[in-house]
Amino acid sequence: MTDHSAPDGGTEAPTVSCSRCGREWDLDREVSEVPPGGHAIEQFALDHERHTGHYPDDVRPWTVRCRRCPDGERFLAEGPARRWAETHARHTRHTVDVEAPTGDDVVVTADDE
Ligand SMILES: [Zn+2]
Ligand SMILES: [Zn+2]
């Protein structure tokens, strides 16, 4: 239940580890173009998932899945995940499940407005 376990280093360079790969990456070197604040981790995580089929250790994606059609997407933040679900529900009147990384699932329907 603890999402925010900040390491006590205090350095700005985000480090990502993956126990499945048994590797660790210093994102300051891997992604130099991305400003600090989590975007580097998101970019890396999406990239890692694309290559290996799984996410690094500290990354828990939001999974958005439509109940009525094969449409679905994965996001690394709640905002875009909810937006995708609400947009899809509104346009198609489908019911969309938003699976939160913490386990609190959200159901988005078209009657929201
Ligand atoms: Zn991995
Ligand atoms: Zn749908």
C-alpha cells in the first residue's frame, strides 16, 4: 500500500531496476533529452515493455480495457488513462474498465456527463 518510497539518496538522476532482467539503469545517462520529473521513467518503461513485454520494477501501469470491443491501452499515469476511458465511453457508449496499479479498479461508463 506504500506507493511513495523515495530513496534517501537525494540525487536527481532517476534509477530504474528490473528484477526480471536483473538489471539496473541510470536514466540520467540513458535519456538525456527528457527533463526530470518522471517523464524519463515513463519513456524508458514504455520502451522496456515494448522490447521485453514487461515493465521495470517501480512502474505499475494503468490498464484501460473496453468490455465491448478489443480496444485498450496502457498508461503510466491516472490522468491519461481516465481520459482515454472517458473519451472511448463517450464516443462508443461502451463500458471501460480502468485497472489501477494499486488495485482500485474504476469503471467508466457513458452516463458520466
Ligand atoms: Zn525487464
Ligand atoms: Zn469499446
